[in-house]
Amino acid sequence: MWTDRFIREVSKTGDAKMIEKLTTILMVAVVSLGLVIAAGCESDAQTGALIGGAAGAGIGQLAGGDTEATLIGAAVGSGAGYILGNEGDKKKAAADRQSIRQEMNTVMVNVTNSNGSVIQVPLTKQGVGYVGPRGEYYDSLPTQDQLRPVYGF
């Protein structure tokens, strides 16, 4: 394999261990990148665990230089990556829920202008009434005739 030949050449200078470690890290990084691309993780938590595991394995290999250190680094990195990614998933879910609530509380009323053009006026449900885009309050869902003086022409 080309890496063996490369290590033999470098060993003449005494840097064989360092090159071996760098080669291992490079291989872990390439394999991890391939997994990320191929796996197509469904959530930030999964992506975080995958990337954290790869990074942790590399750091563990650098720090300890043996299989045990690599596995411990991978486990710690996966756990940390999952926790961080899961927080991102929670924020996205909360934003989605807020968006759905907003959509459920918004009503669009079409107002036909004197020239035949139509403008859509979004009204937000607030309590038993509705609030228009300019802050005006209506006790019930307003009609086109009620909205035309404010939003039409």
C-alpha cells in the first residue's frame, strides 16, 4: 500500500509515528465524510452524533495513540454531538409549532378595489375579534366593505 511505502521513507527521518497518526486521522476523516454524504442524516441530532464521533475518534487517536483512546474519543464525541444536535432539533420544532399557530390564527380577506384589482388583507385572530395589519381591531370578521376604506381604493 502507498502509505506503508510513505511511512518507510519518512522513517528515515524519525517522523514515522507522527505520519502514521496523521494517516490514521486522515483515513478516519475521509471515511466519516463519506458516511455523512451517504447516510443523509434525518435530524441534526444524528448529524451531530456522526460528526462528533468522527472528530472524537480523531482526537482520541491523537491523544492516546491506541484503539482504546480512539473508541473513548468516538463515544464522547458522538454523545456530545448528539446533545448539541438535539438542541437544534428542539429549536426547529418550536419554530415550526409557532409558525403553525400563526397560520391557524390568520385569515385572509380579499378586498376588490374600484378598478377591479384585488388586495388580500391578512387579519390575525385575537380573542373573539380580529386585528388588521395596521393594528385596527374588529369585533368580528370584517367584510370587504369594512376593509375597503382602510386598504382599498
